[in-house]
Amino acid sequence: MFVHLNCHSHYSLQAGVDSIDALAQAAAAMGCPALALTDTDGLYGAVSFHRAARAAGIRPIYGAEISGSGERSEPRAVILAKDLQGFGEVCAVITDRHLDPGFSLARRLGDASDRVVILSADSRVLDAVARARGAGNLYAELSRLAGGRASRDLLAFARRRGLPVAATNRVLFLRREGFAIHRLLAAIRTGTTLSTLPEGAAAPPASWMKTPAEMARLFADVPEAVQNTRRIAERCNVTLPIGEILFPRFPLPAGETPSSRLEALTRRGVRALYPGRLAEATRRLDHELKVINGLSFAPYFLIVWDVVREARSRGIPTVGRGSAANSLVCRALGITEVDPLGHNLYFERFLNPERTDYPDIDIDFPWNRRDEMLDYVFDKYGRENVALISAHVHFRGRSALREVGRALGIPGAEIDALTRALPYGVDVARLGAARETIPECRHLPLEDEPYRGMIALAQQIEGLPRHLSIHCGGIVISPFPIIQRMPLQKTPKGFVVTQFDMYPVEDMGLLKIDLLAQKGLAVLTDTVRAVAARHNVRIDFARLDPARDPATRALIRRGDTIGCFYIESPGMRNLLKKLRVESFEMLTAASSIIRPGVADSGMMKAFIDRHNSREAVRTPHPRMARLLRDTFGVMIYQEDVIKVVHDIAGMSLGEADRLRKCMSKKRNWEDIRIHRERFLSGAVARGVRSGAALEIWRQIESFAGYAFCKAHSASFAIVSYQTAYLKAHHPAEFMAAVLSNRGGFYAAAAYVEEARRMGLTILPPCVNASEATFTAVARPGGRNREAAGGAAANAIRVGLGQFKNVGQCAIDSILAERRRGGSYTSLADFLSRAAIGEAETEALILAGACDALGGTRPELLWQLQLLAHGRKRGVASLPGFFPFSGATIPTLPDYTLREKLLVELACLDITVSAHLLSLYDIEAAGRVPAKALRRLAGRVVTLTGWLVHAKRTRTVKNEFMKFLMLEDATAAFEVTLFPRVYRRFGPLLYDRGPYTVTGRVEQEGDCLTVTAHRLSRVAEA
């Protein structure tokens, strides 16, 4: 019986066509007892192959085809693992192939042990490997794909050399018709078009999965080549360690175990945190430690504790979030800040005795200091034992269309004309539906060529893996070198990552922890540092509770939270006003009920109405009212689901958590219908009417992957309150930090305008006053009183780092020379001292950074040309004069306001001199400023604004509508386009505008929105 030993899935990136499941099922249908998966230079799909082969009833053989350094003439070889150690050896060879710049296939395979089987069709490789390690488990790979001559020559070589032969078909696609897609992928991979595809870049058309009978006929003259495939398959017997838990070694004091160390640390922490509730806290701690030790997870908690402790010792703030904040153990260790007793957090959402995989402990660091902590982990556990985890990037709607368009040779402008109008995440197969339902897509010529052909091909590659990226925060820590379990390679941006993404890493038993980068923490840290430096005021949030501060509470209640971590989106700011949020508990709830799972089910409206006493609390069953007392009978947290199914249907905590995971879409572990039947039958058995059980299930199902756990929301709420406190009390320092850290939800221009609306002056960049980042300063010429050691900050100076076309080296040079030699006195002085190019200096001049050097901006540009010309000729300049001419600079008028705004926008992506709307004619009668909306509730008004943010959603009738956030110079305002208006005016919404909107001002509590009747674009002045 023949066994395919050279078979490629779509994880042979941009070459293989079919999925692992499809290949395994096809091999089983052909009667093959086994199948080798040998993706090019990769084991990306090994864990998926393990599951697919088991499901198909065949034995998996793990290996890879290792390529040389080129596309065509370089040698290749297949290596197959005989056992788990051989699997590690395959991982090591693949890693060397990706990371060793001097990689030689023949030399590397010559060092391979007898735990791998090697097949190659290259006589040079076979000869070199045989000389280095002997002929054991070495085979000449016979293929009839490239013609008879090559096969005959290789067969003759093998017989002369005494090497056995093995037949393969180098499968790149499952069926004959897959060749067209393989060829398309080859064009994408090589950056060419189908008409210019290099010879040899694509496999031969016959590279499809032939049946054993077809292979036997193909090699009828060499029957041993077919027989040997079965013999090789029988030697390869690898069992992946799926489900093992392998902790790295954590250093402990003599005589201690991980469990005893964890108990000592947590009991000390609990005594310090709960002196008045020690008995209650101890009971909870005993329960958690029993579960943790029963699962042997103590080392995990110690590893994370050590990372957090080290960060704190370096002055790096951290936030422990996710379900870990449900745990008193995590709180006692200082990993999390949320009080699980005070906030009634449910430990079983984090961990329960039936859990078999690692729990999740996510740690946030400031984005600009996370790398320090990564280095710490690498150094502590050994760089060979730690790796960043990859993310597998797939061809999706727009990327698939773009790549296919390039491969077809379609001009970029034509490709962009189609893809630019499409929403993110659109499916290629549903472009017709998008055109019918999304107004911005109404004009798309989908039936016209070349788009019709491009779309048809893009559907064929949509969803295929494309390349590796880096997971947003995941790292893996192993007790032994990582490459014993998985290969490593570089991403396109140069990061070394695992070939496995996060779930296979966990499946292989290795510890994954998430060390994440967060801008909110960096904003917080930078603001606190700036306040201390300017005003000698130390803000210590360990002693200060922002949730009790009146100014902070008022700011959040008003929804004035642009720039504040996690609570700055238009929807969240409206929700804060609707709920009149006054407490930490309510802010925690707000960050959960805004999620689609709660909002789409109608329960967000119910929560708001019940909170504001406009609706009585009603639940499908009385027990739910007791379980959900704190949330007005509404399930808004993942913990609520676990509590409800456990109490109402009698499902075990393990079953409840599996249901939660199934809903979260993190894994398709079980069909949700199985959980549904289990819940309904269990609820009815416990006396719940079937109608009530169905309604409870409807509410559960509406979460569908969107609900937060309460502890996660509470962790975020801590940072939200802290950033809101800083905005309320130190607005200039806070907004400067937001801008310096590249903001959060909005673009820089939106934060600049928010700062202006707060009464802060925006000062232009200046080579004599700016730092690299935005800085809070006293307004020049203002009447400022001294405040605690520094003048009150009521202005923000734009940083030099905001320039799009000025490099970091130039900025560093400007600042270093200014510190060394003082302020620059003229443009000539500046150019003679700073290491900066002519184009970079021109950008500085255009945006006003050289205004302090004397002269108007046109005059400075004139000087620059003369000085640059003199530089090129090597002639020195004299003060007031210029070389080779002796001429003085003519008097030139400065730019108009409109000209300044245009160059500022081009150079900085923001406008400094005035609001963007100054570029447009908006003086028409009848328009009202946005700040006047509060006194115009119920009236029809006309406003003009610049588009800041837009969100498309669906109504309960499944029609599209759109929410817009616009702003003028006085305020930001929200606009709602219901389906009829959206269908009519949606095609106009293709950029930031600005737009004139006519509509009715609606008021709900303190929340104001404009329901649009008409919308139009505004022409430039």
C-alpha cells in the first residue's frame, strides 16, 4: 500500500492550496493507513494535523520539506520524525533554515541523527548526507512530475550508491483543478504576475493527490519505491504530548515547594490587605489554594508574581486583568488590583477543579516599557527556553482582492477603487450583498472586468494562511529549549516567533503568559512624571482613590472622557451620560453592557431603564433576580452566565466554563447546541418552565463571544478612573501625554481639538522650545500664578516627533546640540550645528518649527535653498549674507492662515494655527455651533463638522444604520443616520468631510444626539 510522504497543506505558505482536514479525509478515503504532512520549512499545522488524522482514522507522520535558499534550482529534502525526539530534531532543522543566514541543506542534514528519515531528489544532497551520517534512513525521492529523464538519472545514482528509493508525488493541491490556485499563489509569493511567473516558481500541474493505485501504476517499473513508502510510514510513530502541563523551573528557597511558597506569599498578602475581614478572606484563600494545588498550578502563579514584582521594582506600573482578577490569590500576590471580596467576584470564572488547561493571567505594561520585561523573562529562564508567540495572518476580503489584483497585473489605482470602499472584515463571497446593503459600496462595478475575474479568484484564496505575525502579548516559557517542541522563525518585520500560534502552544503543554503593551498606562505614567517635574506634586494612586474624587466623578458623569483609557469612545461617553455614572461599580458595569452581546439582545436598554427607575426588574425566573441582584436582573458578565447555568440548570462548574468558552469563540470545543440541550433539560428537571428556560437561554446565547468577565471590566475601570482623575486635575500634562503616546481611540487631530476645547493653547513645534514629545507649558505672555513650584500649565507645545518626515536621528541631533550649545540663533546656525537634511529642514520650516530663527516661512525657505546650495559647494557663509552671491534675503509675506493649515496638516497630521474647519466656508446662515445643542433639544438644527469617528451597525430589523462623531471648533457631537437616511446619504461618507447635517436634537437624560434628516459635503473655501 502506498503512503504519501511529501504532502503540502495550505501551511506551505502561498504555495499549498488545501486544508489539513481536507487532505487527511482524502487520504483516508483512498484507503491510506497514514499520511505525512511535509509543509515547506514549517510545522505550523502539526497540532491541527494530529486532530485531523485522528478524526479521519489514519496515522499522522510529522515532517517538513526543507528548501534551499532559492526558489528554483536550490536542493530540497523531506525530513520525517520517527519519534518525539525526532520531532524535536525536525523543529531544530526548520529553525536553522529560518534563522541561520549561512544555512546549508546538505551540511545541516549531514548532522541529523537516525531519529529522522530523509528523502531527497537531489543527488548532491544524498551523496553529502550519506558521507556524513551513513545511508541509514536515507532515501532517494523518486517523482515522475518533471519528466522521465530526471527520474531515471536519480534511480541510476541510487543504485550505484546503494541507496533505497521512495516514490512521492509532492502534493501541492488535492485535485487537478487546484493547479490554477497554486499558480496564483506562486505569483503572489514571488511578487510577479501570472503572465510573468518565473520558470520553476510553480509546481508541475500533476502535483495533485493521486490514489495508491495510480501511484502503483506510475511506478510499475520500480515497485520497491512504492513498497518503501509503507515501510517508512511504519517506522514513523510520533505521539505529540497534547494535554501535558510542563512548567519551567522556578527558583525556590531551600526546603520549599511551589505550593508552600505560594501559600506563604498569599497568606502574608491577605493579612496586609484584609486586617478587618481576615476570617472571610482566609476562607476564600483556603478554597482557592486547594483548587490551585489540586491542579498543580502553583508554579504558574509564582512565575507571574515574579514578573510583576520585578516590574514594580523598576518603577513600571502593571495591570493584571482578565479573569485572573477574580482570584484572591492574584490579589494577594499583587498581580491584580481589584478586590474580589469587595466586588463579589466569582473565582470559578477564573479556575475550577475541572479545568485541564492553563488559566489566563494577562499583565499590561506601558507600551514603551514592555520590552524591558520581555528581556527580563528571556534572561531569567534562558533565551533558548523563551519565545514570542506568533499569530497566523490569513488572506481576508480586502487583502485577498489586492493580492489577486496585483497577480493579474491590474493597475494599483483600479484595485484601490474597489477595495477602498469596502468595509474591514468583508467577505469576498458577500460583495454583492455588501453593495446592496452598504450605501458606500453602492457604486461598485462588481460585474465588470477586470473586477469580476479578480473577485472569483479572491474567493478561492480567502481564508488561506498568508504569513506569520506576532501575537499582541503572548510569550511561551519552556523547561527545555523551545525547539524541542516547535520551530522558530522570523516574521516579515524581523521578530523571532514560534511557528505555532497560541492554541497549539498551549496544546503542547507549554506555559503561555500574556505580557501586553498598553498606551493607557504609558499616558498615566508620563502624566504623573510631568506633574511631579513641573509642580513638585507626587500623585500616588496607592493612597488616592479617584472614585471618591468629586471632580473625577463629575467628569465621568458628563462623559468628558476623550483621552481616558477605555471610556473615550462615542458610544461609551453617551452611555456614561445615560447612566449618570457615579461609582466604580457602575463604571465596571458600563464597560460590559456596551459590548454587542448585551446591547444587541436589548438588555442594555433594560439595564439603563432599570438603573434610572424607568422600568421594574423582571426576570424569566425568580432565582435569576437573586443571582443578578447587582445588575438589575440582567446578565452582563461572563460570571453571570456561569452562575445562572450552574444554579438554574444544575450544570457543573466545569460544564458552565466549557459553555462560556464555547460562546467566547476562542475554540470550537463543543457544538453549542449540545450545551443548549443540556441547559434546557437541566432547567426543566429543576422545576423551571420550558418557556422561561428558553428565554434564559436566549439571553445567554446573545452574548455569543462578546461579554466581558466582571473582573476584566473592573481592572480596566481602575485605569479609567486614574486617567480621568489626571484629566480633571492636570489637563495640560494629561493631554500632552495622550498626544505623545499616539492617543488611543482617536487620531491625533481629535485630541488636539479636545485640548483646545478644554481651554488649552496649542503651540507650534519649535527647534528652540520643543522636545521630541508633546509637553505641557505655560502659555507665553499669559498671566500665570506660580503653582507648587511651576507656572500653571495651560498650553501644549507640539513635539518634534509629530513630524511625519523628520527622522529620529535628526530629532536627537537637534535636541542634543541645543542642550550642548544653547538655542539656535539663525537658520545658518541651526544648519551648521544640527545633523539634519534639507528635506527635513524644509518640513520644519513649513510647519513653523523655525519661526523663532527670524523671518517669515517663505523667507526661511529662500535662505534654506541658498544655504543648502552653499553646503553642496563647500562654501562657508557669513552672518546676514550668503556665499557666492552677497545678496540679502528679500522681504516676503508670510503664509495665509489657509496655507499654514494645509502645510501643518501635510507635515504633522494636525493643525496648530486653527481648527480644520477654517479651511471651509461654513458661515452660511442658520448653522449652529455644537456647544449650543443643549438648549436646542427637540428642535431641528443645521451643524457643520469634521468626521472624527464612524460606526456602522444593524437595527433589530437587520438594516444597516450609522453613527457619526463630528466636531466643530466648539464641541464634538453625535449624529445618528437611521436606515432610510443612511441609504440616501451614505455614499457621501467616503472620507473625513467635513459635512453639514440637518436633523433633530434628541435628548436622553444628559445625552444629546442629532437624528439626521439630510447630509451634504462642504466645499473648500
